Amino acid sequence: MKFINTKTHGFIDYIVAILLIAAPWLFGFYDGGAASWVPIGFGITTILYSLMTDYELSVAHRLNMSTHLTLDVLSGFLLALSPVLLSFSDHVWLPHVIVGLLEIGVASMTKIVSGANAKGFANV
């Protein structure tokens, strides 16, 4: 069931992205390695593609919502699997898995039609 509107999804995107960037310090696992840089990288990437998505909290309106949600699901899977794929699961894994799974869940519950489309912004 899709009940999250695109504006709410946008707020979630930016909040989660900022939390991902801050997570290594917030949760005390910053060590300069992959465990630290993976969430930082995913946070920065999320901000960038959110700024380009055709929804209410964007500045460029170039990326359609379907593509955005696909990117969310892919990044959620990669984030959740990153402790195993990059061999840092013995150091830290829980924040990566929790946020990755939440990202997949939020994407699967978000409506594809944005309020921005209703206001005349075009998908390019």
C-alpha cells in the first residue's frame, strides 16, 4: 500500500541523508575506513539525486519519481549489504542494515505521482 506522498518522501530523503552523513560520529564508529565512508557517500548521493527529482522539494525537476524510488531501493540494498560486501561487519553493521531496510520500505510505500507534477513541472 502506497500512502507516503512525494512531499513527505522528500523530507524523509533530506533528513535521512543528513543522518547518514553524521552517523559515523553520532554512533561512534568513525574510523576513516569503509564503515565510515559508505554512509557518508550514500548521504551525499541521496541529497544530489533528491535535488534533481521531480517532486516538491527539488530544485531541478529532472529525475522522475519512479527512477528516484528505484535509486532509493538500490541504495537501500547496497547500504544494508555493505558491511558484508566490504568486510566491516565485525566492526559495525547495525546502522547500515537498519537504514538500508528503512530506505527500501519507505520507497515501497511512496506514491509515484508527485505534487510537483500536478503543479505543471514536467518530467524530462
